[in-house]
Amino acid sequence: MTTLQTAVFDTKPYDRESLQRAASNGEIEWRFVDWRLSAETAAAAQGAQAICIFVNDRADRACLEALASLDVKHIALRCAGYNGVDIAAATELGLSVTRVPAYSPYAVAEHAVALLLALNRKIPRASNRVHDLNFSLNGLVGFDLHGKTAGILGTGRIGRVAAQILRGFGMKVLAFDVVPSHEWAKEYGVIYTDAQTLARECEVISLHTPLTPETYHIIRRETLELMKPGTILINVSRGALIDTKALIAALKSGRLGGVGLDVYEEEEGVFFEDLSGQILQDDELARLLTFPNVLITAHLAFLTREAVAEIARVTVANLVAFATGQPFLPGTTLNAQSQLQ
């Protein structure tokens, strides 16, 4: 079998280890680079037949044209989100595109609940206090999740797992999805409703929907004004689901009880990087970091051993399928099949 030359962009140590472990038979020759893919960095794929990219890489038309000129034929996304790839342009240029649509819904859903618990029970503040030998309980009052109402916006695999966990806490769960899963909802006691009712009636709202033109800034000033005072908002899905300016205004007014973010709409160039020796240039992110009731993690909801291994397994399987002319794994292709000739 011909060894597939594959350039892997935006890599971290866990990417390299997991991909190399998943392709231990020498079927892929990896070329790992630290920087992100863009039209300016596409030349790093010279000599490769395939590339592997992550969620913040930018494969727009200009980048794809550069890749096509280098005879790259396949793009393997090692993530679920693909809004950074111009799929129409890739198809036009003869590049097949695959992704990993579901690596571990448990990892992401559990992280959403972890953010909720940490915010509600003021865990970061409490931990910081005791390290300063301050054992006061003032300002650390939370509320019982049991008996409260949670809203799940998007009931794909991750949203369904999150809803099931919250039902386990004894919460009433409302859900909204343009394609509802009624059998699942009946089994787990989840109630589908419209988006406006969900915003008005829930003490906790968690976002689990992909970013599309319809969901862009689905949480905006009008949505936030519908929410109950003290609502906790969680987003582990896509940053641009939330209008950051409107979110900051709602936090300044005291309307929101807490915000847990694993994603941010301008995270590119910030998340996944160590900027500890620099001045943060993003004023809105800097403002969010000043609120005591905002908890931000840097897009790590997926980061469990199981999820990383599954991402590598699916990515390698599709690269090998591309190299050998076999079908891609079901549900992973984003455009027409194309194999290495």
C-alpha cells in the first residue's frame, strides 16, 4: 500500500500522539506543523496528498485554490465543526472533505454540566479563597438544581446527553430543536417547546446547536431580555451563537446569574495558545474575564482520553479510505467522494 503523505496543521502534543498511535502500521506519513492553515500557510502542504485540520483553521476559497494547485485532494477535519471550510469551493476544486461528527458526546455534555456546577456553587471563588486562608462563606450561596428548569437548545447527540444528565439532577428539562426527537424526549421526560418559551422559563440554558446562518447570534439582546433574572447560560458549542456585546451588557446589568463558556466568537488566535507573556488585544474577551460570575475554558470540552482516541481513529480511517479508494466512514463526508488516483 502506498504511504499517504499527510500535512497536519495546528497540532498539539496530544494530536501527534493520538494520530500516530491510530496509524501504527505505517500507512500514513505525517508532517506535523504548529501553525494554522490559511491561504498564507497552505504552502506547508507541498508534496502532501491530504491535509488534516482543526476547528479554527481557515480553508476559504483562496486557501483551497492554493491547496489544489499543490495537488492536495483530501481534507480531513479532526473535529465536528466545519464552518471554516468552504465546502462548495472544495467540491468545485475536486477536494473531498471529511469530519468527525461525533467523537464523545459525553465529554462535551459533561463539561457543560461541570461549568454549570462550578458557576452555581462558586467553586473557583471558593477555591481561590481557601488558598488565601480565607474561609468565609460570604457571597458563595448557590441554588439547588433539583426542581429547577433547564433549557437545552439543540438536541443532537451532545444536547441529548446533557439533558439526560440534568434530568438525573431532578431538573425539569425543556428543549428546542428544528428537528425534534420525540421518542427520545418521551423516554427521558424532556418537553419540547419553542425557543422563546425556553428562554423565558429556564433557570439554566445550555447551547448545543451547530453554527449556521440561522443560529448565528441566536443569543442576542432580545433573547437575553426574555431570560429570567439570575439565569445561568452555558455555551460549549460554537462561540458565534452568542452576541458578545449583548452578553457583556446583560452581565453589566446584573441580569445573568452566571455564564460558562468553552467557546468564544473571536477565539481564533487566542484559544489553544499560551499568551501568558503578552497583552490580550481582544477588549471584549478581556472584559468578560473581569466578571466574577463568568467562567471561561479554552475550547477543551472535547478533551478526554476517549474523545481524542476516537477523533484519531475516525480521522485515520478516512485518510486510509481516501488512499485506498474505499468508502469513507458513514456520516463523515461533507461532499462528493474522491480518492487518491
